[in-house]
Amino acid sequence: MMTSQNRLPQLRKDAITGRWVVFSPARAKRPSDFKSKAPATASDHRGRCPFCSGNEHMCAPQIFRVPPDPSSDWKIRVIENLYPALDRNLKDADFDGGGGGGGGDADVLRGFGFHDVVIETPDHSVHLSDLSPREVGDVILAYKKRVEQLLTFDSIKYVQVFKNHGASAGASLSHSHSQIIALPIVPSNVSARIECLREHFHQTGKCCLCEVPSNELLIDESAHFVSFVPFVASSPFEIWIVPRDHSPHFHELDDNKAADLGGLLKLMLRKISIQLNDPPFNFMIQTSPVHTSVSELGSTHWYLQIVPQLTIVAGFEVATGCHINPVFPEEAAKVLREVHVQM
Ligand code: AMP
Ligand code: ZN
Ligand code: ZN
């Protein structure tokens, strides 16, 4: 196999996002040296941290906890965000006539929506990847439960589950947590993805996420999920965990599949931590819109995307939407496939 050093640059177009990525090995070190220089290890703010057990009074109101029985200690809490991006009390997201000029023909909606926080553990020093596969599965089931609650609001059109780990991945608090934002619109990245998958389905009769990736891109597999580096990864060591079953919505997964996904997610997080020196990362659940006229959701397929934050998005990427990735996906997959992890 060619190494980064002797491969020529290549442009690849992603069939799922419709975006071009420039693979530019000349800009990289060897993939195995591609370690984070600023590991995301938490500084310890125990005592002042609102997400620690005992500091519940410092938090915005709780939505639910796991287990629900208050006579035992909580393991997971889903709470309102104290500084929400959207306002849950606005009731709906009608057009906002009071926007006050200057918008021209722009659409303006009242900022209705939900912004919640999922506290993944009561213990400040524990990361998501330190939990057992079953406990990571319980966090995934907490996401599912909250998504299902949010879908009861007719004007919610898309629910984004995401995690920021480490300051340069956007985390402001080090205690292990993730977030859920429910929007009254379908974001353009989401509609572009749905449209690309629909077009691919119509042209080929196949869903590109149902197809098993080549062995060169594969990292690991479980009973119900496959993890691999996408052929057009926009970031080095980006990982997708894709359900084997064709399903448009994350919230359709059952308890058994959630536990299985918990194991594979833990494994992937441990692998990037070992190989890339505990890098800052984001993960996102890429699901499909709800209560919307977006046509033919039947050709869409949800997945979980993990993006270690090892490069800086700068002028070129902002201008063009086209990322430069210094590590070829086949080489990133090899580095992640070959590391042995003690679970
Ligand atoms: P991040 O910025 O990704 O670390 O996510 C932490 C989130 O927690 C932010 O969106 C904050 O607005 C939110 N937050 C901070 N303090 C509190 C608190 N005491 N109760 C509820 N949410 C909080
Ligand atoms: Zn804490
Ligand atoms: Zn599919």
C-alpha cells in the first residue's frame, strides 16, 4: 500500500453530502504520528461543576433521570440548558413579523425550539468511553427517549443530538455530557444529505449506506452496526457507525441495538483516544427530518459520525465548503483497525 508520503493529491465527491474533499498527503505527517498536541483531558473543577452529583441545584430544571426512581442515585440526567439557543416557551415557530426591517426577502421565524443537556455520568472524572458498553447504551437510550418526547411537538422538524469533547471541539464544561437541539426547520446540511441519498437511490436502485464498505475502509463490526472511515472523510480519522438495517430515523432503534451501539461507540472512542492522544472530538447523530414535507425519506439511512478535531477549518474551507484532509481514509482506517483495545 502507498503511504501518505508517496500518494498524489486526489479530489473525491461524497455521494452522501454532495461535497468535494481534497486529499492532500503533502500537508500531513505520517498518519500514525497524527496525534493531538492538545489532549482533551479535563481539568478538574469538582465542587464548582454544575453537572457533578450533589450540585443538581446549580442546574437548569431536570427533564428526566435514569433510573427514574429518586430513592436510588442517578446515573444519567437530561436537563434543560441554562443558556439555550432556542426558547421552549414560545409555543410555536410562526413567521416573525416583528423582525424589524433589513431582512429583505429573508425568512424570519420566532426562535421556538429546545436545547437540552444530557449528563452522561454523575462522576466528574469519568468519560463516556470509561463507561461499560451497557452504560454507553443507556446514554443512547436516554437520547432516544428525549428525541421521542421532542417529536410530540408538531412544529419540531429536526432533532440534532451531538457531543463536544475538549475545548477546541467546542466544549465549555469538561464533565462528560452531550446536547440535544430541536429545531423548527430542517437545516440545509440535512436537506442536502437527504436529497443526495434520494438521488443515489433513484440512479442506482441502492442505498449507499446499506452497502458494506470495502475492507480497506472498515474498522470494526458488531451484530447490528458497522464502523468505518468514509471514502470521502472530510476530516482525518473521521469515523461513521452505520446500522446494518436500513432505517431513516435514529429514534427507531430498540434496546438491544442501543446496547450493541454502546459497545461499538465505546470501542471507537477508545481507539481514537489511544491512537490520537485523547483528541478533542465531536460526535453527531445524523438522522432524518420529522413532520416535514421533505419527500422520500424511504431512501435515507441514519448514522453516527465521529470527528476528531485535529485540523483547523480556515479560509479555504469557509469560502468553498470544501475540506482539505491530509490523511487518506484507507490509511486512517488501517491505523484504527490495527490498535488493540482492552474493553
Ligand atoms: P458545551 O459547551 O458543549 O460544553 O456544553 C455545555 C452546555 O451546558 C452549554 O450549552 C451550556 O449552555 C450548558 N450549561 C452550562 N451550565 C449549565 C447549568 N448550570 N445548567 C444547565 N446547562 C448548563
Ligand atoms: Zn462535574
Ligand atoms: Zn440504507
